Amino acid sequence: MVAIKTDVEAPAVKEDIPHDHLYKVTGLSSTNLEKLAQEPASDFEEAISATGYGWFNISLMLCTLPAFWSAVSVTSSSSFIYTRAQCDMELRLLDMGTVTAMTYVGMISSAMLWGFLSDTLGRRQLMIWGFFSSGLVEVAASLSQNFTMLLITRFFSGFLFNGPFAVLLTYLAELHRTELRARVLLLTGLFFTIANTTLPLLAWAIITKDWDFPLFGNTIVIHSWNLFLLATAMVPILTGMAFIYQPESPKFLMSRGRNKEALEVFRKIYSQNTGKPPETYPIKKLVEERSEQQSRGLAALKEGGAQFAPLYKPPHIGWLLLICLAHLGCMFGSNTIRLWYPQLAAMIGSDGTESLCSAIAPKHVEVEGCLPTETNMLTYLQTAVVGAGSMITYGIGGAMINSCGKRRVSGFCGILSAIFIITLPFTGSSALPMVAMVTTAMAITSLCSATLSSIAVDLFPTSLRVMAMATFLMSGRVGTILGTVIFPALIDFGCLPPFITIGAVLSLCGISCFFLPNTTLKKLE
């Protein structure tokens, strides 16, 4: 008898998809698709390491240099204009302090908003529009004719600038491999040094001139200090334009399930660094960090609240509080001295003051018969020297940060800077020891701040990183505001109390750094 196969026993008919159809849909042949399916997926660290280091990284750092220069000018430019603007706008000592603090108030008020938008919508677009918009507000500030207009524009300048700058630190970290990440963030501290060195020289070149340009029948009068603010406003505008040519962070794209876009970014970076075609990039498949692509636009905003809520819960909340308190103390000491120093140098140079203690005694400006504080090149050169002092420190810190560890570097820097600040009132009447002590203290606190920034970037996962950095930077702004308010208040009690207070706060900052987790050479989550 002949066995008859039933339908159940009959072999299933295999439907082959034509090769030309596969190629049209995927751009790959069936053979290549099979190889791609079998190839192991690479995580972010493997993918970014495979791009190498070259022209892309160099061009990226060149784009960030004006961004950090803008950060210094936005927060410090008002400190240089008071010698002339105090008479043009009838500014009292309290008004000067209020204008300086208002920039930081604007930064604090927008910290959470920018962190939320960046962690949900991306890095690149916020940097482009944030820097550009901040520059436009700075242009408006340069046209200020009275205290109210200057105060309002300083607030909105800080409000707009804080976001893209917080995003920038995260963006840099997400475009460098593990062993380079800490050193790159330390290099950005060197950019701060360059800005702190060149900004006083720019102020000397413009503010010391007796320039007055009446416009619209004396309705608006442009003084030399207005032109100084206008010159500094051009830098954030150029920064926003520069980032048009930079890619989105591939780490952010991977965290949103957009691996195809992330792979394209990796290929472009690889091609720029090596000069080879993008198709030769060795990584063909990325790890799926998110199974489903997150919503965009308004849907992404609605999901944002649930996304960053874990940052304020264990285990992240404890580390966030500790590193924010350390940064608050660091900025309390560093920025208080830095923002006061241009005025102190001018007061010493103009009044012939022989000691630091007599120079910092507050002087009220009389409106009637007001004479601007006379300044010369030596006045601004002292401030430039103080700013330049950090270069050597960053070179030493970059060489030892991976071997000694970030928390040790930041801890010792906090304690050492406290010692130098406390000894400032005992430097005597010579200007040279005072400049040397202030320069050393500012250099060490700058290294402490840069190291803390590197720890903060490594400490939190990608989905929370910008929000954490925004909170981290906000704590530094709070420390600056507290310092600028407390410092002149303590002067009424004598010369020693303000410096002892700053030293005590910096010591606590240094001690708290030793309790932070070890993130040296840690991979990004």
C-alpha cells in the first residue's frame, strides 16, 4: 500500500522574500541582514571609543571655548562697569550688589525648566537657541540707560543662559570616551581661565576710554561701558551659531530608543576623526537601551515629570544633596572673591589704600558731584593675573586626576583654598603678596569646581544627567548670591569675619568631597 501524506504531514511552504525587495526596504542584502542579526550589539562606551579622537573633538572644543567665555562675561561683566556706570546711572553700593546678584537669580529661576526640557527634548537645539537668545538679551543690556533696565536685562540674561550652559557640560561628557571625559571637563576649566584673563584686558581696552555717543537727540547715550557690554554680547550669539554644525548627543539618542540616528552620528564622528568613509565604522549594531522609542514634542513633555522624579528619590537624592552642598560651598568662596576683586583693585589703585582691610571698607557713592573711579592698566592687569593663575593648576590637576581620584583632588583643593583665603588679611600693605594669594586661592577653587562637575556628570544616568547638572549648577548660583550678600554685611563687623567665614565654608566643602563616591574612570550609565 502506498502511504499518502496528509495536509498535516506535508512540509510547510517557505515563502522567500525577493532579494531586490529586501534591498529596497533596508538598503542591505539578505546576506548582510543575516550577518547583522548575528553580530553582537555594542554599548555606548564601545561605540564612542571606536570613533577615535581627532578633528571632530578639536572642533567641538573650539566651539565650547566661546561658550565658557560667555559664561564668565554674563556673570562678571557687570563687575567691571561700575567704575564708570556708577555715575552715569546713579548707582549706590547696594545697587551694584543687586545687579551682580540678579544674573544668578535668573539662573536659579530657570534651572529646573532647562534641565527638564533637555532631558526630554534633546541637547543640541536647546544649546543653539539658548545661547543665541541670551546673546540678544545681552545686546539689550548694553543699551541700558538706567538701573531698572540694567536689572531686568541681567535677570533675563541669566535666565536664558543657564540652560544651554548646563546642557553643554553634559553634551561634552557624552561625546568623549571614559578615559578622556574627566580631562576634557578639566580642560573646560582652562577655558574659564582664558576668559577670566582676557575679559579684564577687554574691559581695560574699552571702559577706560572717554567715549560718549548720543543717539536720537540724547534720548540714548552710549558710553564706553555700554560698548564693553555690546562687545561681550557678540560671543554667545556666535556660540549659538557654531552649535548649528554640531550633532545631537548619541548617548541621548540611544537613551530614547533612537539607535539608528545615534549610529549615524557615530559614523560621522568616526569619519571626521579618521578621514575614512562612514561606512567603514566598525560598529554595526547598538544595544537597545530603550525597547520603545519615547514620544516627542508635547507627549515627551507630559512624560517628563515621571522621568526625572527618580532623581529626588533614593539612591540619587543623597548623592545629589551632598555634591550640591559641596558645590555651593566652593562657589560661595570662589565667586565672592572673584566678583569683588575688580572693584577692590580699582579702589586700591584710585584711593592709594595701603592695606586690604581698609580697601574693602564699603564706600557710598554720592550722586551730587559724582566722579567715576579712576582706573589704569595696572588695575585690570591685576584681575587678569588672578584669572590666569588657574592655568598651572589645571595642568597639574589633569595629570593627577585619574591617578589620585576626583574626590581626593576636589577635597584637598577645598581645604587648601580655605587656608589661602583666611591668610589674606595678613598679607600686609604690598599689592604683590595679595595678588599672589588671591591668584592661588582662585586657581585652587576653580580646580575644585571643575572636578566636582566631572563627578556630577558621572554620578547620574543619562535620563537624569542634565536635570542633575542643572540642580548642581543652581546650588553654585545660590552659593554665589549668599556670598555676595554676606561678604559686605560681615565687613561691618571687622576685617577678619568675612575671610574667616569664607574659609570655614570652603573647609566644609573640602571635607564633604571625601564622602562622595569614587567615579574615576567610571562608564556613563
